[in-house]
Amino acid sequence: MSKETTVGSSPYVYRYGTAPNTALVTTLKVKLFSFNDTGAGQPQMTQIGVLQEWTPSDTRTNTAVRSIGYGDQVAEINPGSTELAGSASVMALYTRNIMQVFGYLAGVSGLVRSLKHHRWPFDVREEIVTPLFIAQDGLGPGAPNPGSAGDAARVPEAPSSKAVVTYYEGCWMNDYNRSYTIGDVSVTESSSMMITDVYDPFAVQYYGESMDTGNGALNAGQSRLFRAFENQLPSTAGLFT
């Protein structure tokens, strides 16, 4: 991992700063990474600089199932498919625009000028760095494996710091926007994207039907739905152990 720098510039500016430790999540401790566009040596993810906004989102249409003759009553909610999306906004640099940030050979790096020139998807890595006093107490019972509590691959400023890491895989841009206005001399670029998948990169092997998500049969009587049908199942002995 590395941080983004301006090509050929002095390290006098664009340095790392410090952030206060609070129990509240602060944007000062949220880091976003993507593969850079240098093409030199082994590809590595680089922290995105002058990032102004990052908005990942999940949407899903749930269908309320009812029955004729049973009054105005919902029998059950049937969850639909999940759509993953995101949007990002960065301040444009002469040496780096938002397409270059996500790995495309655009701007001063190459010929890419439009979405129609994109031939390959990109990946985004999000890290929410936790203060030391929270990391020392653990990240809660929902993080049973070391991978969920930290990122061994990154080299943080504080070696003992922890981060909740989320990987957004197979992203394609839906739009690419930049705005030049007389009222603000700074130029902002933005893009929305569709995302193929999202996961914890240190716990990929735990995803699937056996995944403990909470609120289920694995969680000490939390699921009233499971208890309602438990006696009607042929046998549940050893099924969820």
C-alpha cells in the first residue's frame, strides 16, 4: 500500500496529518484505495488523495406477500436481489483525474477520455481505521477472525492500529462528471459506479450459506422465524453446528 502523491512535486505539501481519537466514526480516519495508473513494477493499491466524497450503497426491493381471504395482513416479506453501487468525488489535479485514480490511463497518462474507452473494471478498498483504545478492546463479537479486525497487508502510521476493511470488486463507472465554474476556481470530478461484489478480504472463505450473519439459528434463540418452523422440520439435529 502507498499514498497518492503528485508526480515530480515536493513533499512540502500533501503530507499525512493526524486525527483525533473518538468513539464516533470520523472521515479523517476513512481511507480509500485503488490500483494506480503508473504501470510501473508490481501493481499496488494507492490511497486516493484529495477525496471529497465516497458513498457506497446497497439497495434491495422487498416484496410483501399477502393472501386472498386473510384480510389486510402481510404473510411474509420476500427479499429481492441486492444492487451494489457507489459514487466518488475528488478534486482534480493536473497530474491525476478521477479516471486515473481508479487505474485508467487517462489525462496526462494516456488516451482515455470517455467511459467508452474503459475496457476493464476496477476495484476499491475501504478502510475505517479504529482508534487504539477501541481496537484494544476488540471490535465486538461479530469479528471472530483476525482478518475482520485488521489489515496485515497495509503499513499504517501506527503499526498497532486496526481497520475494518471492505473490498468493492468489479466496479464499472456509470457516469463521469467534471464542473468548471467561475464561482469556484477548484475543479471537482465525480463518478457513480456499479459494483459486482462486496466483502471482507480477510474472511472470503466464511461467505456462503454457512456464514454467521446474526439474527439466525446460530445465535441463541434470536430468530423467531426459525423457532416458528423448527418443530415442522424433519430433523435439525446437528444441522447448524
